[in-house]
Amino acid sequence: MTAKNQPQKARITPEEALAYHLEPRPGKFDVVPSTPMVTQRDLSLAYSPGVAVPVQAIAANPETAYDYTTKGNLIAVVSNGTSILGLGNLGALASKPVMEGKAVLFKRFADVNAIDIELDTEDPDEIIQAVRLMGPTFGGINLEDIKAPECFIIEQRLKELMDIPVFHDDQHGTAVICAAGLINALHLSGKRIEDVRIVLNGAGAAGIACLELVKAMGARPENCIMADTKGVIYQGRTEGMNQWKSAHAVATEARTLEQALVGADVFLGVSAKGAVTPEMVASMAPNPVIFAMANPDPEITPEEAHEVRPDAIVATGRSDYPNQVNNVLGFPYLFRGALDIHARAINDEMKIACARALAELAREDVPDEVAVAYGRKLVFGRDYIIPTPFDPRLIHVVPPAVARAGMDTGVARRPIIDMEGYVQSLRQRMDPTASILQGIHARARRAQARMIFAEGDDPRVLRAAVAWQRSGLGRALVVGREADVAEKLSAAGLADALQEIEVVNAANSPHQSRYHEALYARLQRKGVDREDAGKLANRDRHVFAALMLAHGHGDGLVTGVTRKSAHVLEQIGQVFDVRPQDGAVGVTAILHKGRIVLMGDTLVHEWPEAEDLALIATRGAQVARALGMDPRVAFLSFSTFGYPVSERATKMAEAPRVLDAMGADFEYEGEMTVDVALNPEQAARYPFSRLTGPANVLVVPARHSASISVKLMQEMAGATVIGPILTGVPKPIQICSTTSTVNDILNMAAIAAGGVGLAR
């Protein structure tokens, strides 16, 4: 990786964090109905009198609450704010943003509904009583950010009192992912858990849970040493002890962490930055395993450890190092599996099953879309022992393993009979939107592009440019006047960002004459003289930004927020070949209710003929593959396979034959109506169709029909729209719409950086 491409560390300012939680409305989630709520009949079924029927059914058989209410997919995220992240005891109310965030993670990764509940008390008995009384509402309880030792007392007592899973993620979440990584690290080291010497530093909730779980997996108690800030926890020690630490005291001569690590095979750290020195690592056994999981900075960095022990396998809690021990790999899927069997508890066997499933997943071949998202091929080995959080297989691999363990150990109220059907339902459950956007941004982070933001007079563009820079996605180059940019940044509360971004003013650019001559050479036979070319380069920001890109003074360009896309495309065309005959195509991504379809052409071709339609299909297939999708193209019309007969539908039927002649390497079919393209039941009426599933690339007869369709979905259905993505162009250029939000601009910049639209 070149110096230019070295990933920049993300930076989030207080202003940005507050704005994120404030807009578009306070907080991070809404509660929306999952059943119709439109007609009077709907309301009568939802409430009185229809609601009386499930009430009576549940009264007669309480188990049916899982059938007629949200109980079976609803988690309470409970905290009293006594141990918020690394911030300490800031109280129940201050913990609410964290608990809302945890609720969002449950939904994002495992489609588990979660409600945050903040209890304003530090009395364990009051918390126990409050949570116990809420038992009928929820299918499980996730305890969060409650300080030790109260968290141990609360969890244990609630497990005894309640017949639904109670899980303290600060303890067991870290333990499960740590166990998964340890399984694979020992496998690579050729060691057995029964034989290794393990040293754990940090005797808090997570540390104790980690040691308890590895012991449950076969580690011998006499081989496990725990240490805290006062040193090794040995038999006979009295200082700083409690019943939970005492349970792990061992007979040993070691009194310090340094002494304990001599000859140790494994170090597990949930303590503090710098707790482990290179000298300590050097004293460990051959092929040492080092899990330095302190956040935000590990006990020892991988670089420091590898400098003295190249044979070490190192994991941290950081996303910018390989082998991240990330709780989000565990708790959503543990609860998903537990909820789906209506479990009475989450036991050790279920946690171990989760860890083993994660370990086994890391050994399998990594899908291409994950490799694309992370910018490199991930192969099981010392730098890849734990799956990545955005691996799409997690949802259908881990919950079934958890569910099987729950059924085998007798905690399932309703065992899953058809496990294969269950796995398939999990595959279809998750909205792919977030994964695809994550992949786009991961590729952008890898590319570290110098992104040109052409419209530096628009506050949205400036905020996006600052976010690009501070998110570690690359360098932000803003075209504008320094004073104007400074004023607008200051008004947005981002005055300090002026020193971070690079403002490029056409009026004083050192490349002015070079740009002028290049533009004149391109346009001189189109009625443009040298003076006109100079004025065009100086006065039109789109032209100037395109010239920057053409001369390698930036790596990508995003524009279009302040002017109509047709005008912007025309101006960019002064510098680059972006006409229909040049092969340019606009493809828009429509994301709605867990489905993604691409539509073209939404930007370039006004009235395409069959050959143009074939090109549009090819460009759409390229975008689909770049987003990790297997393209299935449908040529849309108001007729299906020749009926009703129409002159305007003829070209839609001819386009597949053009692709036949080209030898296209993706699925395509047409002409057909949109319901046949997207609805499997309608498609089943045409068994001869070459599409193996619902289409995900839609090609329509004309640009106006594409534009109408996209805007109708956006306004009436609330679909998320990305694009049009400009494809078939020689350089990374993307054009936003005038209604773009800051996130929309960022997404388009990331698409440009990832080279999604480049001509191939």
C-alpha cells in the first residue's frame, strides 16, 4: 500500500456526534406497526373489539403470547448507567444513547426488536424487582453497563427468578468472541485448550466471564491465572478480593503479571493500555496467543508484540487491526437463536455453541462480497481467526448452532423441527441495505481517494467533505473560495475543519494555464476559442473540478447538488466523454423493505434503442456485481413475452437477442411487466423464463419512465435511493441530485472512490 493509500484514522467531533443523534429527529429509532393500520376494520382488529380474541387465547394458554404478540422477538436492553462504556458512573439518563444504540444493533444484525430501559437506581434489589416485573413483556433481557460486583448479583438473581434469557453482554459478549478466537488461535498453534497455560489480566465483569467460559470449554483451573491491578490472584490473598475473584484464585508462586506470563501460552487482556510490555511477551511460550482487548487502546499493540515475537497470534478490540474481538459478532445471534426456540435461558452450552460456530465460520472460504467490502481477500490464518462483523453468513450460521444447543440442553419451549427451513428463513430475514453500504464505504476507506467536492458553496457539500476527511475515507478537496468556505463551515459549527480539508480556488490555481490549454485543445473544433476555454475553466466549478480530475489532481469527483443533473452532465462532458454514444449509463439503486433493485438508464439515454438497452443492461449488471449481487436483468414493458402486441414493446423484446449475440455472462430476460419481474408467483406462470429468481436489475424503455418510477418509489413508498450511479466513464465521477442529504453525498463519493462506475 502506498503512502497515499494509507488508511486515515476516523475522527468524530462532538458536534457531529450530537448532530447525528439530533437529526432528522431526536434518538436513533422509531416504533412502526407491522400490520395494516389504515381502515376502520384494521383498527377494529388491532384494538377493540378484535384484540379481545388473542387476550382470551393467551389467558387460556400463556404460551400463545409468542404467537399473537411481539414477545417472541422483543428484548429489553436494561441499564442503570453505573458503568457507561469507559466513562464510568454517569447515571441512568446519560446511558440512554448507549442503550438506544444497543437496540439498533440488535435490529441491524439479527432483526431482533429491542427497547431500551434505563432504571434510576443503584440498588441491586430494586433493579432485580423492576426487571422481574417486566418479564411478561419481553422474550429476553440484555443487561448493559452495570458496574461490578452488582452486575453479578443482578444477573444471577434474575436468572433464578425469570423464565426468559437474561444475559449481561459486558460479561458474556466479550467472553464468547474471545472463546471463538481462542479456538482458532490454538488450532493454528497446534495446542490443546486442556494443556495451555492461560493468564488473564483484568478481574472485572468481562475478565471473569472470559475465564469462566474457557474453563467451561476445557481449560484446567490450575493452568489459569487471573491478575488485577494489585497483581496475581493467588490462594491466600486478602487484599482487594471478593467472592468472584476468590473463585479463580490458584496456588502459584507468581505475584505479578510479569512473573505469571513467563512460559504462558495465552494472554487474555481486558484491562488497560500498556499493561503488557514487549519484555513480557518475549518471555511467553512458543507461538503465544495474545488477546489484548482493552479499549480504546490495547494492553500491547500488534506491532509491539510482533517486533519481539513474530510467531505471536494477536487480537485486539480495535477495528483497525486484524482479529477484532467485537461483541456484535455474538449477542445479536445468541438472542436470535434463543428467541426462536422460545428459550428459558442462555446457558454455557449455547454460548460455547456460538463460539464454535464463529470459529468454524472463520475457517471457511470467505465470500467475494466480504473480500470486496474489506478490500482484501480474507483467508483463515494468523491475521484472520475471527469472522468480520459484516459477514452476511453470520445470521444463518450462528443462530441455528445456538438453537440446537438450547434444544439439546432442554431450555427450548418450542424446538425447531425443520432446521433446514429455519436456516433458509434466516437467510431471507435480513435487509441487505446496510451490508451493501458498508461494503461501499469499506472499499472507499481502502482506496483513500482524494475526493473532489465541486460545490464548496453548499453547506451540505461542506459537511459531507468534512465527514469524508474525519471518517478516514481519504482527503477532501473542496472547490470554492476560501473566505466563503470558512464562513459556511463556521455557521455549521465546523470552523476548526477548515484546517483539515483542502480548499481549491480556480482563480488562484497554479495549474490554471495547463487546464486552459487542455480544455482549448479538446473544444477548439467545437466553436470554442482560447479565451472562451479559459473563462469556462475559471467560472464553471463542474468544468474546473473535472479538469482537476483529468490531470490527476484528485482521484474522484462528486457534484450535482446545486444544479440539475442534465446541466452537470453537459458541463462534465466538456472534459470527459460521457455521452450515450460514449457508453455512459446512469444506474439508480432503489432500496426498500430489504430488497435492492437497480434501474437504468436514469441519467443519460433519453430514448434508447435495442442496442442501447443491451448496453444499459450490461452496465447495470456491472454495478450489481460491484455491490456483491448476482445480476438478474429484466427488460420491462407493459407487455409480457409478446402480449399485448405493441410497437413500443418490440425493442424491449429485441434487447435480449442483442445480449445473446454478445454472449452476455449474466441472467437476462424480457420483455415483461414489472410484477412478473419481481413477484415469484407471477413469474411462475412463465416457466420458460431464463431468470432463476426475482430480477434485481430493471431496464425500462426510456429515461422519463425510469425517472418517474424512481421518484414514485421514493416519495410514495419511502424507498432509499442511491444514484444515479454514472457508469461507463473513464474516471470516477458521480452526480448527486439537488435534494441530496449529507449522507447521500457521502455515499456517492464512496461509490466514486470504489470505482463502481468506471468503464470496463
